[in-house]
Amino acid sequence: MPRRLGGMEGRRLRAVGRIAADMEDDFTVLYREAYPGAVRLAWLLTHDHAAAEDVVQDAFVRLRPRLATVEHPTAYLRTSIVNGCRDRARSASRADAGWRRLRVVTEVSTTDKPSELIDAVSLLPYKQRAVLVLRYWADLREEEIAEIVGVRPATVRSITSRALDRLRRELAHGH
């Protein structure tokens, strides 16, 4: 018969098991709730569904071992996604020095067709695109965007202004 652990050692192992089970439950709940929006955020930044799913999976993999110590898991996840998309854009531009813009290459679904605005946003430099997506799609405050992008809140305002001006010009030329 297997020996049942008693005393301090047994209590410690049972406590670790309960914590692991609770953490797994928290992670599973977070994953189920956050995954669709996380993929949409990554898609808005990459315009490539497969790349978006890869970035999101990588972000969840990085979050998993830290979940118990991260104060705001959703914010951590969002920052990881923005950084992952930025890293992919940098890698792509290094691989092909002539490639400067992301193009819409796949559709998210049959009901979500990329529009002229999404095409115009995809032409923006990465930082401008990230700021607009975080501001208008994720509905974040300037301070949150500044922290994610790594700039000051005043810089977020100027990036937003330049991006919107560029979009206005791009959309005016399209008509």
C-alpha cells in the first residue's frame, strides 16, 4: 500500500496541489475570455490571421508561469501581444529591406471583410498603427498606451495626431 504523507510534508504537498489547481482554473478562464479579443488585437496590428494566432499563443505561453505573480494579467497579455507584433514587423522588415508596409493578406471571417479604413491603417508605420488600435479599438487611456508602447503620454497624443492626419490624407486620395 502506498504510504500516505502526513504532517507538514503532506500539508505542504496538498496546498501546492490546491494552488496549482486554482491557478489552472484561473488561467483557463482567462484564456477562454481573452483569446478572441487578443487574436483580434493581434490581427489589427499584423493583418495576418496566422501570425496573429501565433503572437497570441506566444503571449499566453509567457503569461502562464507568471500568472500567480502578475497583478493585471489582461494588461500583461495586451503588452505581450503589442510587443510580439512589433517584433514580427521588425523581423519581416529585416528579412526584406524593401518591404515597408503590411498588406491585408487574409480575412478574419466571411462576415468581417477588411474595409478601406483597415487597409489605410495597415499602411501606417507600426507605432502609429499600434497607438490607433490601442486607443480606438482597445479603448485604452493615453497613460496605458504610453506604458505599452514605451513612450510618454504626450508622445501618444502626437503619434495619434500624425496617424489621423495621415489617414485623412490617404482616405481623401482614395476617393
